[in-house]
Amino acid sequence: MGKVNPAREAAHKSLLKMKSGKYTNLEVNATLTRTDMSAADRGLYTALVYGVCERIITLDKTIAKYSRVPLSKIDAEALAALRMGIYQLAFMDKIPDHAAVDESVTLAGRKAGGFVNALLRSFVRDNKIIPLPEKDHKDYLSVAYSVPEELCRRFVSWYGKETAEKIFASFLKNEKITLHVNTLRITVEKACEKLSAKPSDIVSDCVCVESFDGVAEGIEDGLWFVQDEASALCAQVLGAAPGETVADTCACPGGKSFAVSIGMENKGTLYSFDIHENKLPLIRKGAEKLGIEIIKTARRDARMPDEALFKKADRVLCDAPCSGLGVIGKKPDIKYKDITSVDNLPAIQYDVLCGAAQYVREGGVLVYSTCTLNPNENFGVCQRFLSEHSDFALEPFLWVKGVCSGSLTLLPHTDGTDGFYICKMRRKESE
């Protein structure tokens, strides 16, 4: 048996571990932290693990076509090796066929090596063509974009088949890296110069980079932090000014609190609440690194707000817990979860929003946001809230594409961001 590249060996081990339900990002981060691979190998390892995970349905359909053994009967090590082999052959242009085949055979082990070799070589002889159903077939979207059938049906019902396909395709092209510049310490212009970056077209304090080269040092020095433009736009829409009192009711891991604090020029007070006390140190450490001093953290269930702060906040951000169906490009595990589990979320989100509203002073602003594309979790929640809270109304806001009525859904294929929802409301003044 031949020698295996360290990146492929590590990827194979990670994929076997994740069979037990471990999240991709957690496994990748843990492996990269404890292993000493070269930069090239770290890149290959990451690409393999994320690539296999995000295309697992497509890969398994391909394996099933060439295998006389049912997938359920294939040894776990051999199946992981096959998935890696097919992925490299079909989706990684710079990997030589012989490297993808030979090392997959070695990873499969002596017992299954011949089976894996024969299957992969058959795939190569057939010009490495993924067997897709016809476009009008009910399984086409599922197989082509590795999305479970029930989730496909939901997206089609929400957006129509054509738009659903564009959204799914965008999840597989998630190449954009955006950084929020800490303008307390460095200007956007200087950040662009340091990083060979370009300013964001959507939000003023963000820059876009093509790779993570040179990014880590600036993160350590508190010059910038990773944040998608949609999340940064949410903080911008909140519009907090220096000296104001602001609450972020579901704050962890803290990115929006940091963005809002920077916009406030580190002047005023920002309460960062979260139900998970063990995550609050992430906010405190992040704020310290960025030189932010106005954040006050506390454990708080958003559904049970602090009465001492009722009607005291100028602006409140309610970034509600959600299904995450807008960030599948970054977290492919999300699409494989039981989709019926999201059906109970709108009721929870409504309660969370009602709790956040308690903090808003008369004339103050309330922003509700999620990183999902499920309309029931988005305007569905806000529509119910507005119908039952006559003292709040939609507040129009300006963004790069013009004036928004107050309710905005960002789509990855049209806006180049995560799938995201933002709703801005204002509490009416007493007459």
C-alpha cells in the first residue's frame, strides 16, 4: 500500500469522526489546531472535509451508480475514501487522477482497496461525469446540489424552482471573505492597503479579501474581525450613535455587538445579553482585543428581559436564534438536519422579539434579524409582532440598492452575502 498525503489522511480521519454528528467547522478547527501541516496541506485538508460534507448526497448517488454493494453495506473507511476520491476527481481540477485514486485506495485499507480502485477507475473511464437526473425530475435539485429532498421542496415553495436552484448553487460557491475593520484603530483605506483588499460595496466599514493571507495577525492585533456583509449591514441599519444606550439581546459570539460599538465610536453603553453564560467570555475577550470598553455582558434569557431596563434603550438588536438556512455555504451540516425541527422556531422567535421590544424607549428603534431564508422565521414573525403591537411600525432605511420599506431579505445569489433577514421598526411616541 502506498504512502498517503498528510492532508488526505487527516481528512479521512475527520470524515470518519463526523459520522457521529460532529460539526464540520468544529472538527476542522480542532484538527488544524493540533496538527502541524504545511500551508498547502492545511488548505487541501480543509477543502476536502468541507467539500465532501457539502456534496455528500451527490457523491453517494455517484457511488451508488457504480457499486454493486448497497451503500449501507460498504465499510465506513471505504465509504469515506470513496467520497473523497469522487470529490477530488469530479470537483478539484488541480488534483491528478492517479493521486485521487491511489491514495483513496490506500485509505480504504487492504480489504476494500480493490473494490475502491475498481469503482474509481470506472468513474474515470466514464469521463468523471456525475449522474444527474433530468432537470424536470423531482430529484434533480437534491442530487445536483446535495440538498435533502424535503428541504428542496420547502425552498421551491418559498422562492420557486428557478430561484431555489440559484440559491443552492450560490451555497456551493461560497468564496467571499469579508472583514469588518475596527475603525477605532485603523482606517478602511489603511486596512485595504495592508491586506491588498477592496472596500465592500454594501457596508462602509468592511473590506473583501481573496484569501486569509495576512489576516490572522490583524485579528490578533484587533485591527479587524471576520464578519459577513449581511451581519455588518444589520449593525449599520440599527444606526446606533455615540453616547446612546443599546441592547443586543442574543449577542453571542459578539460580532454584531462589536460592529455596533465601533459605529458608536466606543461611546455610550451597549448591553450584550445571551442565554449561554459559557459563551459570554467570547464577547469580553473579543471586546478587549478590539479596544472596546462600552460593552456590558450578562446572562439573560431574551424571553425574560430585565425590568430595570424597560423602555431605557435608544436602540435594540434582536438577532434571534434561527434555523441558519442562509449560511449553508459556510456550515454545510445545517442542510442535513431534520427540517421539521424548524417548524417550532417562529413561536420562540416571536417571544424573543417581544422580550427585546420591552427595552425600546418611545421613539426608539428595534431591529429583528436572522441568518435564515425561511420566510416563516422572518417577516412571518415580524408581521405577527406588528399586528399585535400597535405602538411599533416598520421604519424605512437606506442601503446600497435604495430605500427599503423596513423589511429586507438578502439572497446570496443576488446580493453576494449570506442569506439574511433584517427588519427595522420604531416605537411610536406617546400622543
